[in-house]
Amino acid sequence: QVQLVESGGGLVQAGESLRLSCAASGRTLSGYAMGWFRQAPGKERDLVARIGWAGTTYYVDSVKGRFTISRDNVKNTVYLQMNTLKAEDTAVYYCATSATPRKYQFDYWGQGTQVTVSS
């Protein structure tokens, strides 16, 4: 069983940056897909970005050019660098990983970290 703990959220003004971290324990992240999701009040939880076992990345259109997902398999941590934040980025951000190597499925979830962007 893998445990995921997010950190780095907070309150910032529009245009500022934050870097979220997701530290894993109980299992290596190497060989597994990782994703960042977000859920705004009253909305569903949606994918923001994902990174594959070989480092391939994907971003939803709304964050392309502003967010960067990366992974450090030595530190067993995944990051989400968020630049030029907008009010609509306000949400609880969750990281997730797969239970199966080399599969884009998300079975394990962290507790989330709140990101609030004031306009």
C-alpha cells in the first residue's frame, strides 16, 4: 500500500506561483504513472496533469504553458510547478498514482492540499 502526502498549497495572488509536492511512502514511484487532479467547490475532480513511467507528460488545455509536472524517483516525490496562477485555479489539489506499473490508472490518492488564488 502506498501513502501519498501533498504539500505546498496556500493563498496567493493572481499571477504568482506555487510548487506542490507529493511525497510517497510504502512503495517506489519509479515505473508508475503519477497524476495531479483538482476539485473546485461544487465541481468534479478533474485531471490537471500526469507524468508517465518514462517521463511523458500531459496537461489539460487550461494549464498548458503555466504548469509543469515533474518527478524525482530518488526522492520518491512528484511536483507540480504552477506559474501565473489565476482565480480559476482555486481548488483542492490531489496527487494520485497507479497500483499497476506502466498503466494510466489512478488507484491511490493523497488527502489533498488547498490552493486559493485571489484576484
